[in-house]
Amino acid sequence: MTRRLLISNDDGIASRGIAALAAAVADLAEVWVVAPEREQSATSHSLSLHHPLRIRTVQERWHAVDGTPADSVYLALNHLMKGARPDLVLSGINHGPNLADDVIYSGTVAAAMEGSILGVPSIAFSLVTRRTFEFEHAARFARSLVQRALVEPLPPRMLLNVNLPSHGPITGYQVTSLGRHSYGPEVIEKADPRGRKYYWIGGTEYAHEPEAGTDVTAVHDEQLASITPLMLDLTDRAALGTLRGWALEGYSQK
């Protein structure tokens, strides 16, 4: 039986990261690439429900979608690959980190999450740098992980978030939990040529909490790759008991 891999991202079909990932796994399976036409960073898990989508064929098994990362994976699994679904969905390699709270905003993680929601185990890959993007070592690590996941299949709704250090050979990895970090609360206010104000959000004063066993510590402090399993169920189970103990005036709890 032919092994198949679907690759998507949020940096766009022409990104260096997606090309590096596709090349790294090309000998492991039949590779399909379905990704946004242009950059869709920080679009999170948005779906385009209020306008039609177009698919442009770039080359055999490479398709660009004029929508979001989640749109791309949805169309790939439910249309382009409907008759022969992939064994894994891969997303990345992202041009920048997706650590800690980044996973809430990340289009890279959202592409992998859409695969997981639709019943295909998925892995998101991100390179932790803001300046120099060299994908050789990250792609080599990604290939090793994908190879293992094909030999020992993951559960259908498994979702892994992988962050890769940007410098030198990757010497090891840790299986981690999500950490905590901050880019600062900065809002930059400027004025356009007509005097109207506009704003840039997303601060640049980066800081993270050095907590052992977290993704931010593994990558930033120990220069290791981090592999973080994520859950689709966002229920705060520890809070269920507290909320069930509440009494709302005029209403009974069923």
C-alpha cells in the first residue's frame, strides 16, 4: 500500500520551509503539498465560510489555495485526496517559533490541528528564529520523526507540535509541555500621510519562564528540539467540580 504525506503551512506555497520539508521526506512516501497561495501567519484556525475558494495547480501533487492553512488541509483531505487519504499531515517548516501560547494564534499549528480534527495524525514543525532561516538541520530532524511515525503509526487524532533550534546540528530532543513566554504589551502608534493613526501590535521584548520540561526551556536554554503533544479537548476538567457547585439564582442545575 502506498504511503502518503500531506504537507501544508502558513508561510505560503512558495516558502523555503515547505520546500525543505517536502524534499526531506520525499523518499519516505508519496508527497502532496496543499498550502495557502500567500502568507497566512497568525491566522489561527480560521475557515473561509463566507466566500468561495480557488485551487491553483503548481505542479503534480502541489496545489495552492487562496485561503487559510485550515482551508488548505480541509480541501486536501475532503476533495483533492478524498479517495486516498494520507498517513500523516505535516505542517511547516514554519519561519519562526510556535512555542507556548503561540499555538493559539499559529496558522502552522492550525493546519496540523485541522488534519487531526479530520482524523489524520498530524505534526507541526517550526524553526525557532526571527532572522536567519537555515532549514537543513531542522529538515533532517523532521525526516527522522516522520520516518518513525510511519513505522509506528500514531493515533488518528494525535497532534504533535515540534520546535527546532536554529543553530548547528540538533544534538537531541525532549518531549515537553507548553511553557510560558511573552513578547511584551507594546502597541506602536503612527500616522499615515493623511494624518490618520494606525497601529502595529505584537511586541518584540521577548522573555520566557525557565521552567524545566517545557518547550521554551528545551529550545532556548538547552538548544534541543521540543516535541509537545497537544489535545483538541480544551475542557478545564479541574474546574468542572467548582462550577458544578455553583448555585445560580432562579435556575436549577440539571
